[in-house]
Amino acid sequence: MHDYVNWLRHASPYINAHRDCTFVVMLPGEGVAHANFGNIVHDLVLLHSLGVRLVLVHGSRPQIEARLQARGLPPRYHRDLRITDSPTLECVIDAVGSLRIAIEARLSMDMAASPMQGARLRVASGNFVTARPIGVLDGVDYHHTGEVRRVDRKGIGRLLDERSIVLLSPLGYSPTGEIFNLACEDVAMRAAIDLQADKLVLFGSEAGLLDEQGRLVRELRPQQVPGHLARLGHNYQAELLDAAAQACRAGVKRSHLVSYAADGSLLTELFTRDGGGTLVDQEQFESLREASIEDVGGLIELITPLEDQGILVRRSREVLEREIEQFSIVERDGLIIACAALYPIADSQSGELACLAVNPEYRHGGRGDELLERIETRARGLGLKTLFVLTTRTAHWFRERGFVPSSVERLPAARASLYNYQRNSQVFEKAL
């Protein structure tokens, strides 16, 4: 029970932040066919109930493949794009139509004692996507394979204003009445851009982008994406990553890559500070900066537990407000997760590093080293030659970073006169 209450409290800032925002969510055909699809529907319903304006884009690749196989038609691709001749288009229409109806049916459920009870959702779909043919590339005619030309922003916006979930299929229509088979990733990306969506969420088989060691890359900038695309080569994860980056470059605030196979991946990504997938973001998710008066509340929340344990000297709100310009902080998505202060010592060329603190959940990410480097840079900029630190519990950490044992007698007179002999702090110094 305590874990649930604690999670809900930490999720509340995101619940407030996401309300009235527009999310475009792309679920490939593999995700619709997966056993976890029912849970994804429940999570989408939860988002809708929390006031999120939802546009759901679905794919249909495996369903099209199954229909081609049933008819004995070979699938044909060029440059990883399906060639949609007339017999293939019949399979595409059959697959997309069946999927659209199945998804609408799942979103229409109102079963007692289930997450769908009382949802009463309205799902709207239609000819919102205008498309054009890809034509002939490298001498290959793509026939009815197309690309998005325009998304009906006003039409979709009116439905979202009416609290409908808008469902977009990977089909587009031309002004002459032709039907084109589209890539669902392209539909989702263009819809997010044209709607000026707050988020684009792309479901894939992986948790997100994995690095060379198979570890999840939790966040990256659009300008970092080309290097990963070169490493990944031509695979589906690369397609998703490329779509996420293109959306961000075109104005979408954040794009997310999450897994359709992991239960709760969407909620974990959207309602926890570290997420569970990969975030592509124009803004820096975590930043190191100087503190301002607006940060006092966050600083108090960070350092109070350490003051209660006797690790840090207690500072009142008034003291923090008065000394806030001495502090550098690490902020992660609105939360202050680390801090340190530099106090120049009067009548000397020395300074004191004080109140170095890192949130326990983030102590193995090098934030302490980043703050120490920032404080040393600030100290050199002020013309200081020596940096002192007084500590009761972390002497080894400072020694590993070049501080050497010192004494109260070595402290400048202005600081030595304030030394608290009851705390009996160890004194260390480092030449700058």
C-alpha cells in the first residue's frame, strides 16, 4: 500500500502536466497482435480519463502478410517499403479495415469490474490523411504505396475538443479518390507535427534504443540520433528512432520509444521521472546550473533528510534564501537531485565547498563529480587558490578526488572562528 501511495504522489506532477495535452500514439500491427494489447488499451483509456487528448495510429504489417500468404501472393519490397500493386491493395484494405473495427471494439468495452468500466469512449476515424503516390524509384513502380501529403488538423482538433479518441489507419486518400498504403510511422510522425502535439509515442518490440552493450539509452537529443542510426543500420528500431528525431526537429516537444511487449511501459515512461523507454527531446532533460530563489523549496526537500541524519549542517529557509547564489544544482525534469555551494572566505584566497548532496536514487551517475568540477571552476573564476571542505561522513570520497587532510589551524581566520568543535568535522583542502 505504501508503494502505491508513494508512486501516486510522485506521479501527480505528471498527471497535472499532461492534462489537456495532445499525444499521438503509434502502435504497429505487431503490437495490436501481441498478448499485451489489452493492457495497452487500458492504459490509453487511463490517459484519456486524465484529460489527455489522444490520437491513436495503428499499423498492419503482419496482418497484411497473413492475407498475402493466404492468397498465395508473394510480398514485394524495395528500400524496405512495400510495393502495393492492385492485388496487394485488396489485402491492405481488408487487413486495415478489420484492425480498425477490432480496435474500435476494444475501446468501446464497458465491462464491470474492469479498467474499462464507465469509460464510455467515443472513437472517431475517417479520411483525415491526404496522401500522394511515391511513384517510381530506381525504376521500380510502387503502385498504391504512398506518403502523407497533409493531415486534417482542424478536423482532428474538433474531435479532440469533443473528447473523442481519434483513430488513424495507415491508409491515405487522394483528391482524385485513390487509396494509398502508408507507413504507420510516417502517419504518426506527420500527425504529431501537423497537430503540434506535445508528445509522439512510438511502440516497438524493444524497451527503447539500446546501446552497443544492450543497455537502454534513456535520453538523447535529435542531433545525437544520426550516430545511432549509422550503428543500427536498416532495422525497425532505426525507423522509430528516425521518426522520433524528425518529429522533434519539426516542433514536437518530446518523442518516446517504448515497448508494446512490456506491461505498463507507457505509464512508466509518462508518469515516472526516469521513465522506462527512450526519450528524444529538444530540451535538456537534466541540467547543471546555478540556483535561483525559485529553487529554495526543492533544495530544502533534497537536503532535509541529510540534515536529519547529521550529515549536513542544518540550514533554515531564511539562510538558504540569503545564500542561494552560492549554490549550483542538478535539475532533472523539474526535480533538484543534487546541489553544492561555494563560500568564498573573507580576507583570503580560499573558498569552502559546502552542502554537497545527491538524491539517494541518483548517487551512481557522476553528479557529485560534475558538481565538484563546477564548484572548482567557479572558484578559479573568483581567483581562489585553495578549496576547503569540512566533512564528517564522506572523507574518502574527497580524498579520492585530490583533497588532502588538513586542520582547523590551516583554515583562514574568518572560517576557523566559526568551526563547530561539537561536530568535530574533518578538514580537507585542495590546491586549485
